[in-house]
Amino acid sequence: MTETKSRSPEFRLAAGALGGLRQDLFRNAFEYRPLERMRTDGPLLRQLPERMRERAAWTPHALVGVAALLTSFMGLVSADSYGLRSVVDLVLIVLLPVGSVLMTLVRPVGAFWISLALTPFVAVASGSSWPWAPSTFVSHLTVLVVVAARTRPRTAAWMWGLTVVFGAVLENFGGWRPTSTTAVFAMASAFALLVVAVVQIRRDAEREVTVQRTVTAVERDRRTLLEERTTIARELHDVVAHHMSVVAIQAEAAPYRVENPPPELEQAFVTIRENAVAALTELRRVLGVVRAEDYQAPDAPQPTLAQLDGLLANVREAGLETEKTVTGAICELPQGVELSAYRIIQEALSNTLRHAPGATAKVEIGYVLGGLGLRVVNGPPTGPVKPSPGAGHGITGMRERVAMLNGDMTAAATEEGGYEITAFIPVQPTCDTDEPNGTHKSNESHKAQAELGEKA
């Protein structure tokens, strides 16, 4: 019978620390990890010409090369001061420390172990300070900084601790106690690694903030999209419910318009009315799902292009000079298309009021073969009033309305500094061309729709 004993928190902490040491410095220590080029999309580097930016991307590699040159210079100075005895001493004092520095470009963790192992041999060969000779002082400090910059703060802490312990052991090895450089190297390396860790932590925090902002923006856009679709569903409910109500009323009154209707006809109209009433009931249930708790149903009917002049009068009173142009034969369109076209123009003018105070706007409506064209363009902001910031939710709503009707829409800034919104909604209008351009009768039709809406 085996009995599982729970480990103490101290044991788990020590096991986790040793596992981190094994993961950071022992597992795949000599794995090939080439140093990546520096990013050049920062605010400062973006100001440089293209060719200079390409060269600036190799800055980390150039800095490692400068550190290698400094290491070789310190090794040569040390060899000249204490006397160079053989080619082996030259290799130990100069070439091997330089090689450990350059090794950080491809195998950073392996470079740390090589640099640490070279320390006592270089000190013996140079006959200078113990255990960190001038060349190993510079080379190992460079290795620590480069490896710390390429890994994480925990790895830097492990490397610093192992280096200090290794230096303390060498300092007391064999009872030989000359002037020690362990304390100086420990302080210098601790300061350098601390700076690297702070920069790295700040960089990771900025990256995390950027990721969170991106996620937040995506979620906000998704929520805005759902809200816009819900608003469209509420508005179209009134349009569909109106048509279904008409169907139900006409189906109920139809048998009385025919003298002695056959029973089959009466039953057909009863079935049509029952289906229309059932559809209305289901519509109300769907609307209850998408309706917010604080939603208040509008008292007035949904607007159409017949009320566009009233909308333009309101925005003129708010300070926006507008000009309306209608081309083509004015046609009677489906109520859903009329509502969407009105809302698109309304939102475009609202955006102009918020983002381009003092500007003028032009509204163009084109009744063309196969659809309805809309264009709202405004000039640049003028005057002392500053534009209000926005998140582009209005554009999202307009795109949803156009996409719902299988149309196309573009929204972009103009060369003059204003903004232009164009939309095309495919629809087969019912036009009466007895009058020139069909203007007179279509206007009467719009007025009749408006009167019916007001009576409703």
C-alpha cells in the first residue's frame, strides 16, 4: 500500500527553482538560436530613409562586434603588460574570450558556459587579476548582458548567481588570495543585468498592453456590430409587422368583397389570415429577444426619404449647411430600403457635425436603373470648434445596413480634407414615368406615405 504524502511549500519552491534552472541553462544549452535583427518600425527609426533603416536593423550585431573588439583590446593590453609567453597564451587571453562574445550571436546559453569555463585558464595565462582578467571581465560581462537581453529576467538571475558563486570558489581555491575582482565584477554585472531586466520588463509590459488594446478593440467592434444589428432588427420589425398586418386585414376583408364566395375561397383567406397573425406573433417574440431592458418603442412610424427635407432642416439649425441633389426618376421604393437610405444619410450628417464642425455637406440621391445611389460628402472642418473624437461606430452601422440589402459602400477621406460616403443599394423600383422624371406623382406618393404614417 502506497501512501501519497503532500510536499511542503518550501520543497515545492525549491523544486520549482531547480526546474527553472534546468530549463533555462541546461536543457538545449547549445541550441542554435541566431540573433534576430532589430525592429525598425519605432517612432525614431521610421524617420530614417529606407536604406538607413535596413542598416539600422543590424545594430545589435554591430554592438556585439564592438564588444568583441574591446575584449581583444583588453586581452592584448593584458598580454603586453604581463608578458606574452607563447601562442597558447595569445589564444587563451585574446581569441577565446572574443570567440565567447561572438558565440552569443548564435548560441547564447552555450556562450555563457564557455565564457564561465574560460575564466580560470585566462587568469592563469595572463598572470593578472584573479579570477577575472581584463579580457574575461569584459567578455563575460558582455555575455551576461547579451544572453539576458535574449532570454528573460529569471535566466539573468540564474547566470548572475552562478557567476558570483563560481568567482567566490575560485577566489578561495588553493589558499591563493591575491587581489580579488569578484566583488567588482559582481557589482558591475548586477547593475548591468538590472538595467537589462528593467528594459525587458518594460518592453514585455508594452507588448502586453498592445495585445490587450487589440483584444479590447476587437471586442468593442464586435459588440458595436451586434448592437447595430440589433438596432436594425428593431427598426425592420415595424416595417415587416406593418406589411403582415395589411396582409391579415386584407385576408379578413376579402370574402366580403366577393358576392357568394365559395367555401374553398373563404377557407383560403382564413388560412392566410391565421398565418399572418402567427407570423406577427413570432415577430414580437423575436423582437423581445433582441430588445434591451431600457428600450422604448418609437411613437412615430419609421422614417423614409419623404422626411429627408425635415432631417436637413434640423441639421441646418445645428449649424451644418447642407445641399440636396436628386437625380433620375424619383421612384417608390420598398419601405426597408427607404428606411436604410434615410438612416445612412442621417448617420453621415451626424458624423459631419461631430468630426467636421463648420463644414458644408452635400447629399446626392440617384434613382438609377437597378438601384438607389447615395453620396454624402463634406468639406474639412473650419472655425474654432474642435472635432469630437470617435470610434467609427457610425460607419459600422452604415456598412451593416448596406450589406443587409446586398449593396456596396465606400467611406474614405477626400483630397480636400473632408470625408465622402457612397453607397449603392440594388433594388427594382416601381416608377411612374407619365410625368417628366416621374417627379410629380412620386412626390405625391411620398406625401401620402407620410400622411398615412402620421395617422398611424
